[in-house]
Amino acid sequence: MDIIGISINHRTSTIELREKLHLLKNDIVEIIPQMKQSLFSEGFILSTCNRTEVFGLPTNNNIDYAQIINFISEIKGIPALESKNFEKYFSCSAVKHIFRVCTGLDSLILGDSQILGQSKEAFQISEENGFANTSFKRLFDASLKAGKRAINESHIGEGAVTVSFAAVQVIEKIFADLSSKSALVIGAGETGELAAVHLNDKGVTDLTIANRTFSKAEKLATKLNARTMSFQSIKDNMNKFDIIVSATSSPDYILDKKDIKAAIKKRKGAPVCLMDIALPRDIDPESAKIDNVFYHDIDSLNIIVEENLQKRKSEIPIVDRIIMDEMVHFFSWHNTLDIVPTIKSFREFFEELRIDELKKIKHKLDDEEFKKVEDMTRRLIGRILHNPTLKLRNLAESGENIEDLTNYTLLLNDLFILNGKNKNENESNKKQVISG
């Protein structure tokens, strides 16, 4: 499978570059038609807080990694992106990488339980916008199956394993007792909701939710017995909170350094923990320079990442086996794609011979006799073609002896002129077979 792709992620770049390349759903929907026109016949784009990835089937053999990187560079208006910031994948390695992402093995937080849902959404966007045909729909199904199996058959995702959970763990390292602290969560999407839930679980009872869509804030606040705050009043009231967690999809800062400085002044120097788990970031990172401000973003989670890795690394071989199993199934299916047209033409060739011969004797038989002969010839052709068809399918599905498969395919096409390049020659060949 000639799938090609690139990935910029938490391993290859800084958060500053990742946020510049981050794509919202609307961005992806707008990009897909341009990508279909210049790069891929089908594919998908995944953009989360830790990665932006583009994979597809090239429209021609001349398309390479540099062209994909240049495409992203032009779309985002970032000149001279460096190749070293991108991982590059082709064919089998591309499929394996997609499976690793969906199973949480490639996540910043090993076993991240959010990534499967994020991948599913990316796949759905491709399908809804005509960017996924037979090959990629099958790849999507296989990837999601691998992700679900990793959850059900291993402990890789046991417990709360998300960026939101890791963020709360970092906050715990700053404030030992969260039960006495007040907290504001900005954003009521999946990431913000998870952060609010984890803060609540850790004993934070003085919890407030703010969201652009107030009804979503109210719904989450009701669920957690928390308060709500209008989005517009955040800056005027942020001094009241010891902890602020922000997780919106805003393209610009919600809180800048000046806002934080003003809040600290009102707090008379009482410390505040700012946890920014959005990408692009919601809080100006320059806030980290202000006294009594503990500022953290996604790239601050390394200590939690390492602790999580130690707890879960024993599960990696189990998930690796699941990935290998699903890759074998996927490529077994994919290998049959090349042989299916040959099998179809092969069977059609003999079916046409059978029908030609039946036409010659139809006037000599009554209806009942003709039906018996017709049934008999159908069974006869079926039995003759059964073993060759089975042999070809088994060779294709096993993925082994590709040379034998290629030779058999070429032989059938040469013997019976199945490729349809010369219809007259094909018809002549059939007549010769009929005449013996």
C-alpha cells in the first residue's frame, strides 16, 4: 500500500511550532479539496494538542515528503519548515504508525484514552468530505478495531490516562491539599470536562466552570455540583482562584501577561497555578516570569509522562501484538485487491464460454432438458475454477510467495487474454478454446 505521511508531534518539535501548525475542524474541511487536487486521491488529517499528521495515497509517484511539508507550510503561512521536525512514513510503516496512534502507544501520555476518539473524528471528517474510499475506509476500520482491542485486551489505558489527568497530577505537586483550593476551569469540551472531573475527584469543592457557550458550562457545573461564570467576566474575577485550568479551542490567548499581573496584584501575592492544556495555548507563557505564578503547559507534563511510562510499559508488548495482528488482517485484505480483477475476469471468461455453448444447443432441447444442462454446466465450471480461485486467494491473503502470485496472475492473463487490451484477440482465443 503506497500510503505516505508526515507527523509533527511532541517528540519532534516544541509546543510553539506545534501550535502554529495546529488545525481546527473547519481548517481541515477547507484543506481537503486542495489536498485532493494536488497531493492525494484519499487520506486524512489528524490534529490534536500533541500532533498534526497528514496521510494519504499519492495521486502520482512523484509526490514526496517535501511536497507535503511545503503544502502545510503554505497553508499555515509558515515559511521554511524544517524537515527534521517531521517524522516520515511510507507503506507498512505508515499503517503501523496509524495503529500505534489509535492504540495510545504513540501518545505523550502512554495509553491516552482520548486519542481514539480524536482519531475517529478525523476519520469521519475524511469520509464526510469524500476523502476516504475503499482503502482508507478499511484502514480506518482496522485502526479503530486495534484501538478498541488495546482498551479491552490490555491495561494500557486502565484508569484515567489523559492530558487532563496528567495536568491535575502536576497541580497536586504544587498544592499538596487540593480540598482547600478554589479552581476555575475554562472550556467545557472533552478536555476541560475531564480536567474538571479530576479536580472534583481530588477533593476540589470550590469549582467554577466558564465556557463561551454558557449552556455547556451550566450542564457540566450541574454534573459536578460546581458554579458557573460567564466567559466575559473571567478577567475581572480570576484573582479569586488558586488554580486556573484552560482548555479551549481559541486561536488567540484568552489571558495575557497583563491580565495575570493584575490578578496577582489583587491576590496580594498569593500564589496561583496556571495550567494551560490547550493548543494553541490559551495563556501567555510569559506569565511564567511573574512572581508567585506557577505556569505550566502540555510540555510541562514530562515528569508525569515518565511516571506513567513506568507503570504501563509492561503492557506495551501486548498492544504491539494486537497491532501486528490487525496489520496482518489489513494487509491480507489489501493483497487481495490486486488479484480480484484477475479472478473476476478468469471466471467471466469461462462463464461466457459456457453461455456460448448453451446457445448452440438451446433449440435442440425442451425447457426442462435445457435447465438440467444449464445447471450441470454451471456446476462443472464452478468445480473446474474452484481450486485455481482458492489458490490465488490464499496466496494473496497470506502475503507470502508474492512472486508466485505475480507469476500465476501473469500466466492466467497471458493464457486467456484477461486484461481486455485486445478484444478481438480475446474473442479469437475463446473461439479457439471452443473449437478445441
